[in-house]
Amino acid sequence: MQHLYHYDFMIRSQRYRGAIPEARTKAQAEQAEVKIKNWIYERKFGKISASRNFTEFVNGTYLPWARANKRSSRDDELHASVFCRHFGKKALNEIDQQMIEDFKVKRMKTITRYGRPRKPASVNRELAILSGVFTMAVDYEEVAQNPCRKVESLPETISERGTYLSTRKVDCSLS
């Protein structure tokens, strides 16, 4: 009777399990499990030690893609300079949820070039672009996960300015 071996383990709170149909003996199954663990670990976390720095990734990968694919690439370029100043030469994998939260708080405290406090909606738009950068980094297997994923948006208030229709009188006579 053929015995079917399985693996079942966790790495950083994520569970991995599956069958090892090729294994004929317990020793072969154990060897296969070790190889699977190493493969998953290297794929998920192996690039972490060799992760590119944030600025290099943004300027070399994200912005060229944005210029070619987004109509709002000019906005991305402006926001990218803010991100690069804040995160500097940190490796992509060093940037975590807490650093993103710190960035969010810092941006809320800054004054705009017009001398007014920055609005939550503006910071939320910046966070959306930053999340796009990290989504691309995940897709390119530069990082294991997007640190922006669990960062909550700031509550936005509805504008106090109303929308008014014109009160000008228009002469509609056909004379």
C-alpha cells in the first residue's frame, strides 16, 4: 500500500501545507519538506537581504512604468519626490506599517506651499500612490507584502463650500 506524505508548517504566521506524492519513504518525505521550506523561505524572504533601496526602485521601476501607463504620472512624480525624501535610502523591505503611519502623521502636520494645513484627502491620495509603489514591488517580488495594506485612510470631511448655480440673468429672447 502506497503511503501519501504531507507537509504542514508555518513561517511568520502563514501556514503552508500540501502533499508530497513523489515521496516513497518517510526519509524522502522529510527531505522534500526541507526543500519546500527552503524554497518558500527563499521566495518570500530571500530577497529581503538583497532588497533594492526605495528611491532606486521608485526612480528606476515605478516612475518609468507610471509615465508609460498613467495619465496622472506627473502627480506620481511630484509625490514620489516626497516619498524619496522621507524614506531615503531605506531598503524596500525595511519599510513597515509603522513607518507608513509615521509618514502619514508627519504629512498631516506639514503646511502646504499656500500656507494652509494639509487636508486629509491630500494625504490619502499620497498614501494611495505609495500603496501603488509597494503593490508593484510585491508584483516584482522585491518585497513579500505591501506595508500600506493595513494603514487606514484618514477620515475626510465633506467640503464646506457649496456648489451654487449662477444667479446671473440671461436674456433668452429671440429679438
